[in-house]
Amino acid sequence: MAKKFKDVFVTLVIILLCTLLSHVLVDFNVRLENLIMVYLIGVVFIVIETKKIFYGITSSFISIITFNYFFTQPIFSFRIYDPNYIITIVIFLIVSIITGIIMAKMQKHIEISHYREKQTKAFYEISKSFLNLSGIETIIIHSIRSLYKFQNTICEIYYFDKEKEELVVYRDDQISKDLHSKLDLAKWSYKNSCDCGQHTSFYNHDDWTYCPLHHGNEVLGVYAIYQSEEKKDCALFVTTLVSQMVMAIEREQLYITQEKNRLEIEKEKLRNNLLRAISHDLRTPLTSVLGASSLMIEKYDDLEKAAKLELIKNINMDSQWLIQLVENLLNMTRIQDNRLILTKQKEVVDDIIHEAVRCCESRLQNHQLKVHLPETIQMVEMDGKLIIQVLINLIDNAIKHTPDQALIEVSFYEKDHKACFEVKDNGDGIDDQIKENLFESFFTTKADRGDSKRGIGLGLAICKSIINAHNGTIYAKNREDTHGAIFGFKLPL
């Protein structure tokens, strides 16, 4: 209503200004025929300002009446004495109406051009923004917000979740507020692959319009639009935006499928590596245990006491190695299944290190092991059993990769509010080419010693997972003071 009064006011003001200007021109003895052009220009301005042909035609008639009343003889009368003025008035009326129609069409074309330019920019921004999005939920929420931003249209989207086997609604509560679409109508639209709701043939009493999300022959879900009246230009924008969203979802689904395939390939690869490693690393100690036990059974009475003791020690050592291998396999299974549960409590550092060293004593053979403990009792919050397993793996790793008579040192100290555990050796150190892969699963190095057992490649990977679960850090580096390597980890105090 305010716009209507404004247009009427603008029309009257422009005609008034034309009349005043014509009076000024009359004082300068301008011919009356030329005053018609002033009113013609006024009609053009009225069409430009009001953007409606109605006011242009109406102002043409008002201009003729005003011109006749104020400027033709007799003045201040609607009668016309000179027949030439009748021809002038008719021609003016025709020209002004044609001019008004042409100007109105030009205005309409300009509006359409501006609208299309605005729409094109909006589509470009939306298309560009979809390229940087990942995740189906993120794509859908972005589409809802874009539609509200560029068209002030409220939208809710029902996406069919194949895992849950149901329609999941996505909405922006700041946009929808108290306006919410109906799930039963969305289900009907999805099931029948047909539009329903407002401005449709089905359930048109509802305030929302429900349309299926088509992707080829597949229906991905339903989008619901809330609008007070049907707007074709809005419908075109919505359709285009939905098409962009479906393409983005399709891209995301392809990525998810590729990622699943990649993970399946990785799992198969890990399984094959694990089976191959287990078959090799279990066979070696089991063969040794079987050979030693068979020898004792067959020639028990012929063997000397020292030989029997040596065979028993070998069986015991290989059995402990097998126990550690099985423990590592169980821990890796828990880690991969996200079932590694920590039972953290305050533990005495001395007890943890002593227990780890005790478990490794039978494997030392000719290696030397030295322990550096803190002078005072230190308490650190940790899962004691798992940290002991980490220390055992690090000590065992040092034994495997150092020559006989090598010195292995286990130490503890505090630094920067961190509890630091380290296992040092004086072997050949770490090759720079393998530093980045040391803590990966199934990564092994060739042992230089003929009596060393080839590891399954899980020990250091398990250590890393356990320390990460403690919110700590694990590291490996070469010693700077002498030859050898340092494997250590830090736990928060």
C-alpha cells in the first residue's frame, strides 16, 4: 500500500513540475506546441520512477487535461476553440502512450537483466562453495543456508540414511525457528517419488511443498520448501540449487566408496602380512621348543645335567618370546577394534621398570643391562600393565638389534613437567632411511646377528598406540655422545 501511495505522489509531483516549467517557458514566449514535449518528458520520468505502464498511461491523460486547462485558449477551461490543438493533443496522447509502453518494457528488461545477473553470481558462488565442502551433512546444511541467503526461502531436507534405513531430517533451527515440515508427508513423497503439499495435487492443504531428491533412477531423499505464495523464479533457483547439491552428494558418496574400498584393501593387506608373519615367527620358536623337548624325551637318561638345564632354559626363553608375541597380537587387535581400555592409576616408577627388566632377563644372553632409577620415589599416573609392555618391547628391540656384549640402559627422569622413560644402547644406531617408518605396523629390519629372531613388526607400533592413548609422545633417535640409539616416551605428570 505504501508503494502505491508513493507512485501516485511521484506521478502528481512530476506533472506539477512539468506544469510549473511550462508556465516559465510561456513567459519566455515559447510556442505552445513545444510545451507538449515537456509533458512527454514527464511521462518518461514517471514510467522510470514507478516502473509501471499504468501510471505512464494515466499520466498521459492527466498531462493532456492539464495542458488543455492551463495553456490552450480559452485558458482555465476544458473547451478547445482551435481544431489544430485537437490534432496536437491526440498525437501527443498516442506518442506519450507508445513512449510509456516502450519505457516500461525497457525497465522490465533492465530488471530481468539485473535479476539474471544476480542469479548467475549466486549460482557461481554456490557452485564454487560446494567444491570446498566435505561430508554429506555439511553439504546439506550449506544448501539450506544458501537458499535462505539468496532467496529468503526456508528449506528442510530429508536424506535417506542407508545404514539406519530411515529418513533423517536436516534443518537450521535459526532459519526454520517454529516452522517445521511433516515427516509423514516427506515419507509419502519419498515412497511415491512424487511431489506433494502446497501448489501440488496431493495434500495441497499443507504449508510446505515436498519434492523428491532424484539422482538418476534413485531417490536420495526429499526436500521441503516453505513459501507463502508460488514463485516460478524461486522454483527455478531451488531446482538449480538442489541439482548442485545432488552433484556434491554424489561426489561425496564416490569418495566414501573409494575410501571404503581402500580400507578394505588395507585390511586385506594387513591380514595377509599378519598371517605370513605369524606363520614364520611362530614356527621358529615352536620348532626349537619341539626339538629340545623331543631330545629330552628320547635321550633323557643319556644327557648330562648341564645339557638338560640348557635345553630347559631354551624352552623357557622361547616360551616367553611366544607369550610376548601373543600379547602383542592381542593388544594390536584391541587397538584396531578401539577396545584398548586404560586403567590409569598412580604407579611407582621403580616398580614398573623393575618388572619390565625382570621379564627381559632371560632374553639378555650376553647383553649387559643397566638401570638408572630416580633417587626419590616417583609416582606417575598410567596403566601399569601396558607401560610395562611398552618397556619390554623397547628392551627386546634393543636386544634384537645390538651385538653381543652390548650395553643396554634403562633410565627415568623428569623434564618440562613430563615423565621421561628411555632405553639406550651402544649399537650401530638408526639408519636415517627408516626413521620415519619405525613405528608403523609390520615394519621390520634385517637383523645382522644370525641368532636373532626376526620380529613380527608390531612391537613399536603397539608402543606408539599405547603411549598415544596416554596422551604422551614416543620418539627414536641416535645418541650424540656415542654410537647407539635411544628409544623413549614421555607421559604427562
